[in-house]
Amino acid sequence: MPNGSDITKHGCIGTSRCCYERPRLRRYAVLVLCTLLSLSIRAALGSAPLPSAVKPATAADPPNKTQQQKQQQNLQPTKEQQRPQVPVVQQQLLQVQPQQQQRSNMAPLINGWSNLVTTANVVYTWSHQLVPIGPTSMSVPWGFGSAVTQARGTFLRSVASAQYSFSGNLQVTNPDPAKEMWLSRLQLQCFWGSSVTLPCGNNGWQYSSMVIRPGQTNACSVSNVVLQASFGSNFRQPCRVTATAWNGGQATSGDFVLDFSSPNVNNQANNCLMFGASCAVAAAAYYSPIVGGAPQGRLVCEANANVDFDVAINGGFLGDGLAPGSCGTAARIDCQSQAVMQTTIGTPSAPGSTLTGCLSLTATPINCPAPPPPPSPPPLPTPNPGFQDRPEPQLSIAVTKSYIAGVFAWSVANTVTPSSMQVYLGSSSMARYSVPVTRTLSSSPAPKYLVDGVITVTNPSNQAMSIQAVNALLPWNAASPATCSNLNLPGILNPGASANCNFRLNYELGPKPNSVSAQAVVAGRAAPTLSPASAPFNFDAADLSWSSGSCAGVVMAFKADAGMQLQALPGGRAPAFAGAGMPATQVCSSTSFDFTASFAPDRQFKPGATKVYSKVTVSPVASSQGVQEASSTVDLTVLEWPAAWGPRTQQVQQTRKAGTGPAAAGTAISPVSSGWFDFDWDGTTAS
């Protein structure tokens, strides 16, 4: 314990004297230490026993006045001894405070950003309606007349969810050449939004962990800082950054723009729709109109779009027009649309939800034939020797069109040969991919096969003919009546005149080719007249506008470890590759894709076993059938280049001459992520 004469350069003297020769930045801490030391010494003196030289006063020995006063002073506690003791934790905190005096009082400098990357993740949703823009009730003249109306598919796209974020390195400099700078907070303030504290330092506590050495620059690295997304898509954010030092000093950067109108990473899910429509006729007696013109496989990517199309309703009247429910009775035509959400910008994904729209139209046959008046009895012909019959007409027949009305289904396979091989670093191997895509016509609901044609009836004689009926006749004598555009049946065909009569067959033998002939019934002849030749028909190029799922989109995706270069070589046919930014390959019949792909690990590729996965998806258009998939895997063993073969570049040239090295320039294949179409890349569908 120092006594009253002990003096140190930075300590205390006796019990109450302190020296203040510390540097200026530590003066506060020294004062606190001296005060505590003084209190503890006085407390020790106040609790000590009385000295032996001081005796109690007695009557025989009256105390000296001066001695008595000293004893009373020793027994009475001082005011400092009555004060509460300072806790140890508080003493340690007070001892730490002087270290803060070594920090810089200058404001930081903000130098700006480097490696700034903006990311937009937008998910769209759509609304769709099918509405008429022309008349919904039409009149169709009897006998293969036609009427056309207009319909519109409306599409409105909106943002279902959006997240905008950025990453980068903020450069902050300590301008003080001699003292450290401790930052307590870095805040980002944008024009449309509240401030965001950047995750550097210790989130604003006084003792920040972001310390910048004298004259040095530190980088505040942030990743995926999310901003408010209430402004929709395609916006620009002017922002500033404010840096706050421990002492309250602040610096604010100039304006910089976070541009999400053209972000570095742009993912727009469900940004497009694949639109198609079809129309079908409800049952109507003696009336089966043909409906066409509806769009198929139309890609819509505008946020607010209309697709207008015609609905053409042609004739198809059966019978004589006099039967109940025939002429003047409307037939209902139901049109249905399908719009499947598609992703064409950013990471590919499976087709999204399907939107549907409905529209009902009516078609009424008019100008139906009136019952003809009873014909006047023709004069009896002058009998000719050996000829006792009426003259017969000349008949010719032609098939104009065939139709299939049904539902198509799709299937796909994916094989690769060979499926296992070895490849040396710096060289390449090749495999042959075969992707057959098959379209079949479903049996449920049962498809319909229709044949349209025209029969020409000519009167070559000099006598009028009474034509009772004109029929299209199948080989087993199944007759379908025809209607004539310039002759009401039964009717009179004048000498030298011709009549064109149209027919439609409901063919019940499926797609099997066959032929049809013409038949005319003439009054006064004992037997019908047949055409000398029949007209063949088949369904190879049938009109499929009444069918659903007649076309599909095909996409193929690959997945491989980084450094494995993939190419589709020339000379084959490959579908669209996912990740290449091109639309799906559309097919409208059974098709086979066959091509050769090369696998070339670069020289930094890690030797050993690896796999190259592939998957093909077929998406039917305007169909209730879901996406069809098929996958294959190639097992590759990547080997080091043997030193005995000499320099690698020379050996690569030799293998090229031998036909085993990299082939001529082909189409580069960009591998996609493992989450494409929710597929686990192990050959099975993900759960």
C-alpha cells in the first residue's frame, strides 16, 4: 500500500491524491480507478482495530482533549465508507472504456459497389375468357351453305408473387491514417421502401465487429438482400448507403440504381400461355354442320392480349328438310378453349395450370326445300323396237375431304447406345440417342370418321328426266343421301343439264381405306343407275380440326457435372434442348428423333466415374392428357491421359484422324438444373 510520500508517474498518492499525467484519451479511466482505490483504502482503515497506544479514558486519568478528538474521529465512519461499493463487472466495464478512445473520430468514405448482381424472381398468373365478338345465332342456307362468326380469347397476366434481391461488395474506406475506425451500422435506403440494414458489423451495436485499419478499405459482402416488391415487375430502384461510425459520424453515398427492368438473373415463371380451341356440335336431327377455323398451338406472351379467330359453320343437312326437327330448328355448337401456362424466360419448368373458356353458338338451317308440286304426267314415249325403258343419266363421283373427330394420346421413349463408355481427359466419346414420339387415336370416346364428296348427275338425252334420289353408295350397299345445289329432289333434270350433289358419309370401319360410288334413282327405270367408276378415300391426310391433342411440343434436357461439354453433332435430327432459349419442337404425327451426342470432359475435369442424364418431355396441345416423359443415363469413366502416349495435343489430333476424337462443330447442349420438371434424374418420377 503506498503511503503519503509514494508518488508514481501514472498512479495515486496516499489515500486521496491521484496523478493525472495520463494521455488525454485515458484521463476519464484514470480518474475512475483513482476514486475506487481511494474508497477501498479508506474502507480498510475504517474497519481496523484501535491502536494499542490509545487507551480508554478513566476518571483517574482524564483524557487529553486533543487525544479524545482523534479517537472520536477514528471511531466515526467517513462518508466515503458509507457509500455502496461499485460492482466488479462495472469496474471491468469502466476499465475497458479507455480503449475506445483509440478509435478514429473521422467519418468513413463510401467508395461504391463492385460485382453488383440484381435478381428478379417473378411468378405470373393468368385469367382467360372465351367471348363472342360476332353474332352467336346464325342462319345457314340449306344445302351446304355456310356462315362465319368471330370469337375472341382474352388473356390478362398479373404478378402472383415477386421477389427482388441483389448481391455485391460495398467498399468502405477509413480515411484516418493513424487510428482504427469501428463501424456500427451500414444502412441501405431506397426511394420506394424503408431502410435495410446490411449484414456487416454487428447489426448496429456500439461495439461493431467491422473494424477498418488506418487508411485501409474493407468490403461489405452481401448476398440476396431482398427489397420490397410492391411495385410489380420491371422497376428501377435509386438507392443510397449510409455508413455510421461508433462515434456517430456518418457518410452517405451518391445515388446508385438497382435496375430490375433488365436484371442480371431474370426468372419469369408462367410468362406465356399455349392457347388452342376446338368446337363440337350437339346432337341435332337431320343436321350435322362442320365447324372449323379454331386456332391450335398459339403462344401468347403479352400481358394483356386478345386472340381473334373465325368460327366457320358449313352445311351438312340430311334428309329432305321436311322431317320434324329439321329445317328451322337450331343446332347448338359448343366451343372450348385451353390455355396452358408456359415458362420461356429463366429456368425452364413444367407447364403450369390449364385455363379453360367456353362459348355456345347456334346455327339454324334456312331456305329449306318446299314440297314440289305433283309432276304432270309426261307424254308416253313412242315405243322403239328393243328399248322399253327410260334413258339413264351419266354419273361421276369424287371425294373432296375426310375428317377424324376424336382424342389423340401421346407416348415417348428415350434410349442411348452405348450407355457405358470410357473417355480420356482432353478427348471425347460419342453416343447415339433415339427418341421415338408416338401419337395414337384413343378408342374412348369412340372416334368418328367422315367423308365428304360430290356427285355430278348429267342428262345426256333429249328427254327430261325425273330424278327421284341421288345417293353415295358404299361397297356393302349402305347408302347416304346427297343434296343437290341446283336440283330439288325429287326433281326434273332437263335435257343436257347437270346437277352437283354433295354428300357426307359416316364411315364406321375406322381408318381403313375404301371407295364410294354414286347411285341415281330415275322415275320410270326398273333399277337405279350406278356410276361406272368409284372414288377411293383414306384418312392419311384427314382434317383433324375436330380432334383434341392432335399436336404436341417436344423438349429434351441434359444434366452433367460441371466441365463436361455436350454437343449434338450434325447429321441427325434432335428436338429442342431445354436451357437453349428456344421453343419446344411441335409435332403433329408420330415422329422419331435420332442424333449423335459427344461427351468431352475438359482438362480440369476430375477423373473418375460420372453420369450424363437426359430426359424427354412431350406436352400435348389442347388435350387433357398430361406431360409424358422418358429418360436415359450414360455411365462415363473419365481417365487420365497416359504419359506413354506422348503429349496430349498430339494424341488428340491422332484420335481425330481415327474418328474417335471430337467431331465437327455441332449444336452445344447447355445442361439444366436437377429440378427441371420435378425430375430426380435417377430414372424415376420425383415424389
